[in-house]
Amino acid sequence: MKVREHTTDFSTTIVNKSCSGMHAVLLRLTELWLASCRFTMVERDAIRPLFEPGHPAIATLWHASLIYNLFYFRHHPGVVMVSGSSDGEWVARFLNSWGQIPVRGSKHKGGLLAIKEMTRIMRQQGCNAGIVADGSQGPARIAQKGAVVLSRETGVPMVPTGLAAKPAFRFNSWDRTILPFPWSKVVMVCGRPISVPPDAKGIWIEEFRRNLEDSLNESTRIAEEIVG
């Protein structure tokens, strides 16, 4: 089945560059920094055996929680959409070093072509996927339809993940990106998996998009309550 939504002429790039030099040093420091955090996952049993071999899932998250989510899911190989911006190059190199498959694209540059490429890879390899639901430029906590289309095209469920950390630094960015302090408390809350039927389109796609958005916001709210 082909992705039915209109596509653009932007090219999609699969990054295969590993970290070297300064990238490698920063990667190692990031791993040590985040590994010190006291991590708790809520509703872990609700998503078993998703993300395991033979049971792929699409991890969806808000951009604000990107840093720790990338670190956490490094042990779950999959294909991940990464922004085509210069900042995305760092993320792509990190992901490649962790054994992931970064595919460059965003809402405004090659996003639907990236979804098509992710669909192809998931079908061939039966692997997981990761998508930042509010994209690389926002608006924050407003889900875009990319994850919904990917779920429809692959038959793989979306898993909404909400995250909170305390104490943590908040960047002065559109999404207020979270960087947990060393040894901080980090909580991830997984919402119920959401599967999109293969014949979903139009208003139905919008309903699933809103469902995903609501679940991500609710999961994030619960995580923030737990960390206090």
C-alpha cells in the first residue's frame, strides 16, 4: 500500500555516519550523564511485548522529551525520523552510533517522503520506529499526522510516551526541551497502544491524530505529577 497523502519533491536521506572526534566525546558524556538518572517506567506491563523482536511499535513523544527518549530507546533498534536541520545532524549521528536508522525529514521538508521511507524499512526489517509527534518546529504538544500515517501504512501500533524529570534544565526553545540533571528522577508513562486501520483517511485520520495528542498530553501530565 502506498502512502496516499500528497508528497513533496524534497529528498530523504538515510544517515550512515557514525560519531567521530567531538561527536564521539559528546556521545559518551551524554551516555554517562543520562545513565546516572533514577529512571522509572509506568505501565511497562501494558506495552509488553511491544518493542521486542517480532512485535514492533512506533514510539511517539513530544519534542521536549527528545533527549532522554533517544537515550532510553537506544536498546530498541528501529528507524527514527530526524529533522533535516543542522541540529538534526548531531541527533542522526548519535542514533547511528546506537544502531538506529535515522531518516531525515520534517513537516516542512520531506516529511511525507520520510514516512514512505520509514514504511519501506519497517516492512522489510520488521523493526520499531520513533517519531516526535509535534515535529521539529511545533507548535509544542500539538500532534502532527505523520505517526498516524505511519501506523496506518505498516499496521504497527503507536505507543504514546510522556516524560518528566526533576530536577532538570529547560532550554529556552519553542518546546522547552528537558535535560535531566545528573542523578535526577526521570519518569516515563506509556499510554495505551493506538492502532490505525489500513482504510483510515480524511476525518478518521484527524480523529486518530487527536487521540494521539490527548494520550501524549495525559501521559505527560501523569509523569509530571509523579516526579512532583
